[in-house]
Amino acid sequence: MQLLDGKVVSAKIKEDIKQEAAEFLQEKGRKPHLVAILVGNDGGSETYVASKMRNCEMVGFDSTNIRYDVEISEAELIAKIEEINTDATIDGLIVQLPLPPHIDPEKITAAIDYRKDVDGFHPVNLGRMQRNLPCFIPATPYGIMLMLEHYNIDTAGKKAVIVGRSNIVGSPMSILLARNTQPGNCTVTITHSRTQNLREEVLQGDIVVAAIGKKNFVTADMVKEGAVVIDVGINRETSTETKSGFKLFGDVDYENVAPKASWITPVPGGVGLMTIVGLLKNTLEAAKGTIY
Ligand code: GUN
């Protein structure tokens, strides 16, 4: 078993991004600028946004975190998004999900100018991705593709099984792995809560992407010998063992699956770090105007 090491890959790509951000500053007299809107005080979301902001600083981007009380109306939030859409000093805008129930995430996603949609959630970016046109690719799937590319994992003609059909990970991942690119050219199966014979389906996978949001969901009996296993899960549990008071678990039973895998991502230290890289790369592209 070999490790798909998010620490190594993310550090290397972030060095490249840092270099490019310095060149951007030299040329344009300003830094690439990401704005993240956070509504309410979900613990996980707070951690993720703080990490995104910290990583922006690390690579020489400007970052702004706009926080709103959970009570903010949908109209107020859209008004702020429209203001940012026309602000030439801001390159990328993300609205952290989940949003409170009175705010429709589809409306919010559609309100963001697709040219600043560095999350790649806007229908324009999604449609362009499906057609293999230049676009912003959602950060987690983008990061996974960069990881597969870094380790030169040959995916062509292989069977990829994705566990989970979310808009953020499972669904875009299926498009990317099926595209005529390297990595890509896979025969893709998406499995979900209504899949019959889940174990048999996942067992077919030369590549398994676990993105279901349940601790230790993918067990050793579900994984083919020699499979490439990508664990997208970030399941937080309170713990007295760690300084933060939380411990992270993936969607894969790592201890028992790792001996069967040819390659595997750890949690933490795997896909999570690559998600940040995907977001930083999109923000840099937005600033440089290379996509739109
Ligand atoms: N919530 C979980 N993942 C993400 C993400 O990639 N972007 C945003 N905006 N919210 C999320």
C-alpha cells in the first residue's frame, strides 16, 4: 500500500501558487482576493472557512471573511452577493454551505457571478465542466484530480465507483472521472442510499471514492484487492485526545482497508488538504482571468 499524501502534494502545489501570486502582485499591484461569506455559527463551517482564510494568507492572497447572523434574510444575502459581483477588487466569492433552512442554496449559488464562482457550483460552471470546457471545477473533486495526476495514477479504462451523489463531491467527481482526460477515461458508477447490493458494486471498483459522510462506511469486505481508495469523509467527533477537542474520521475503515489498497488517502492529511489547493488554484485563475 502506498499513501496518496495530501501533505506532500498540497505543500508542493501551494509553493507554485505562492510563486504565481507574487508574479501577479508584481504585474497588477494587488494580490488575488477571495471573499468567503459565512452565515450562522456551524462549528465545522467555521473551521473550514478559517482554514481557507489562513491558506490564502500563506500563499500571498488577500482574504475577507464576511459573517452574518443566522437570521439574515435571503434577499439581504443576495444583495451582498450582487455588490461583490461588481467589485473589481474581489476575484473569488464563496458562500459556505450548509445555509440555514430559510435560505435556498440554489438561489444563492445562481446569484454569484459565475466568473467569481471559485467553488464551481454555479450551473454555468457545472455545464461547462460536463462539456470539458474551461471552467471552475468544484474544489474537492479538483483537488482529487490533482492528487491522481501528481502520483500519475493510470485511470484510463478503469472502473471507478463513487459512494455518494452530492452536488459538491459525488456528482462532479463522476463527470471528471468519465471525461476524456488523464486522469479520467473511467467507467463510472455512482452509488447512493438507494443502491441495491452496495457491497458488490463497490467491490467492482478499481478506484473507489468514498463521499457519503458516514464514519467507517466503506469496510474491507467492500474493497477489491489493489484498489485505489479516495476517502473524502471528514466526520468530526468530540474527543479528549486532541487539542482542538475534535477527532476526524474518514468514510473508510482505514485500518482494515489500507492493507488491501494499492493507494489510499489518509484522514486527516489526504483529500481535505487538496480541497484547499483546488480553491486556491481557482482563485488564482479568477484573478488572472485565464478562464473567463
Ligand atoms: N461546504 C462543504 N464543502 C464546501 C465547499 O467546498 N464550499 C462551500 N462553499 N461550502 C462547503
